[in-house]
Amino acid sequence: MSIMKSLNTATSGIRSHSEALSVVGDNIANVNTVGYKRSRANFQDMLGRSIAGSSALPQAGAGARVGSIQQMWAQGALMTTESPTDLALNGSGFFVVKGNSGGVEGNFYTRAGQYNLDQEGYLVNQEGLRLQGYPADGTGAVGGTLGDLQVEQGTIGANATTSADIGANLDSETAVRTDAWDPADPSGTSDFSSNVTVYDSLGNAHEVTVYYRKTGANAWEWHAMADGAEVTGGTPGTPFEGASGTLTFTTDGMLDTETTSASSWDFVDATPGQAVTFDFGDSITTDSGTGMSGTTQYASPSTNTGISQDGYGAGEVAGISIGQDGTIEGVFTNGQRRVLGQVAVADFASVDGLERAGQGLWIETQASGEAVVGAAGTGGRGAVVAGALEGSNVDLAREFVDLIAYQRGFSANGRIVSTADEMYQELVNLKR
């Protein structure tokens, strides 16, 4: 009967608009949820019978239903934060996290980048799921196997100094010395000095002073000294000479040659015979250089222009930095930096096929295809932005417009129910 059919049709409209209203409510509720993607209700019409085999006469429909709830994957706004472990993706893709969520164990995919370090040094999200990526080995080389990303909580080992680069200007107007070099009185028998820190195999720092004395026209000799208390067999308070050599300059003040006698340091309790190469610049004859970079001899006061060496003591992780390609670099207390791993980014053939799992997570399905995992910024994947979060892509203005439209649709379908009820009542009253 047509009146009964209109009741059922209106009921389907009420049901579908109620479901659409719940979608809008879910969007509005998640307007401040990090990484949330707005959903949209897709309406479909319904027919009361199969078209196949029916007459060619027009047919009245049987109402409407919500055929699907579709995720809208538009990029959300990036919001800067104060946490270096907060991550956002600028572009397509998902972070990969692993663990147990809702009783399900496995890999999950998310746009929410609120990560922190747990007590074991792993990067985890708010539910304790571990961020996946490519861990690096002890040398900083990133591997190719996906796994949990752990920021090393131990120390980076000490590295003994093997070379020291010294840059200085030695005053060409300094008088040639006529006295003898006295290791017991290096300051009194030299013209200038440079201080450089040398690390032994245990990571202990030792102050080594390089003394210069002019021995002839454009000719100098140098002596590297340390406190005897720091050297095996040395006498506390008495300087110990571990290396020495000569420097010569051209008449233009450029470094021409540099020589080094045997350099050997037996620091207390450390590996004996530590050899340290003292390099004073790109000498013309010795290094086939320009003679301009490093130590020079001009008619100006003697001064140090640059000192560096390749050693360092042991250090602990003091912080991390994450690059746009997802590379995680550890910053250690000894000033060293080392790659600890790289954040992985997953993408899918059809993101619309992903299944929502709650807590800002999605899981792959047959419709989405398998995750294609790789480094950020490759294969169409977005870049990682550290110290930022991706906000919800819900547009409140749009949601309120939809809210009004669904409310009107609900009311209109309710009016059909009341009208059909009145008509049905009239039909019943015909018998009276």
C-alpha cells in the first residue's frame, strides 16, 4: 500500500539523516584531535524492487541510506610545539607504530605524531606503541630493516686524539734566540705558545702546550709539553716533552716546511705510546699547499688563529634532532653528534581502503593494499616536520552547514511520517 510505503520511505530518511548527524557530531568532537581526518556521510537512494525484468514504467524509490562513511584525507594545519619528539607529516603518508591496541597486536598507521621517550629509550606514542623506522648501528650507518626506534641511553665511547691542527701567526720581527731550549723552563726559553686539549684512550683530557722559539731567519722550532703528573714515569710539576719539530717560512711569510720528531705520549692508565700528529697548516714544500692556511709569519704580534683536534671524551645522549627525511641524530654531552636511526613513512595504493581503529590509528585492509614503507620525502611520501603536530582537518563552518542540512532533512522526513499517519487515519475512518 502506498501510504505504508511512504512511512517506510520516510523512516529510511530519518535513519540515514540520524546516521549522518552522528558523523557530523564525531567530526566536531574531534576538532582538536591531533591527526584526525574528517569523515563524510555518502547518501544513496534505494529501490523497492529490482529493476531487472520490471516494466518500463517509472518507479518510486524506497528511500535513502548512508552507503558509506568516507575519510577526507586533506592536510591538516601544522602547529609548532616545544617538544623535539613531536612529529608531523607535510604531505602524504603515515607514521608506522607497533604494539597492542584494543587487543590487536601488529602494525598500525597514524598521522598523530605525539611521541615521547619511554624508560628504555624507545620512541612511543600516547598508548605506548613504538614508532617504527630504520635503526642505525654503532657507527651511525642506517640499516634497511624496519624495527623499533630507540634513542641510545648509554654513552658514546671516548676517542683518543690522533691529530691536532694549529693555526697561528708568529711575529716575523721576533729576535732570533741565542739561548738553549730548556724543557724545565719552557716559558723562559720560548717566544710564544698555543694550548691544545689532547684526549687519551680513556677519554681523559690533557692540556698540551706547544711552545715556539725563533732559531733563525724565517725558522722556528716547536716543543709540545704536558704536566709530568699526567704521564707515566713523569714528575709532577715538571713539564714532559712528548713531541717537537721545526717550521720554516718563505720571505712572504707563508709556511714552507714543517717537521715532527717522534710523537709519543704515555698518559697514566691509558694506552701507551699514543701518537699525536701536530699539523700547522698547508705548507708549500711539505704538503704541496699554499702556505696561507694555518700558521704564518707576518710582521704583526704573535697570536693563535685556530686550534682543533679529533679526540673527545665519553658522552651521554643530551638530546636528539630529527631532519625532514626522518633521520634521528643524537647530540651527546661531549659535543659529538651521531645518527641513531630514521623514521619510516608508509603509503598505500588506496588510503580510502584503510580501516579506522580508534586512538588516531588505521589498519591496512585488502581494499587499501599493503603498506609501502620507505624514507620520508621519497616515493611521493611527505616530509617529516619535527617540533610540530598536524591538527585536525575538521572545518567547523562546513560541519555546522551540514548540521543544518541534516536537521532540515530529518525534520522533513518526520513531516512525511506525520502526514502519512494522518492519511492512514482518514482511511480507517472511511468505515465509520
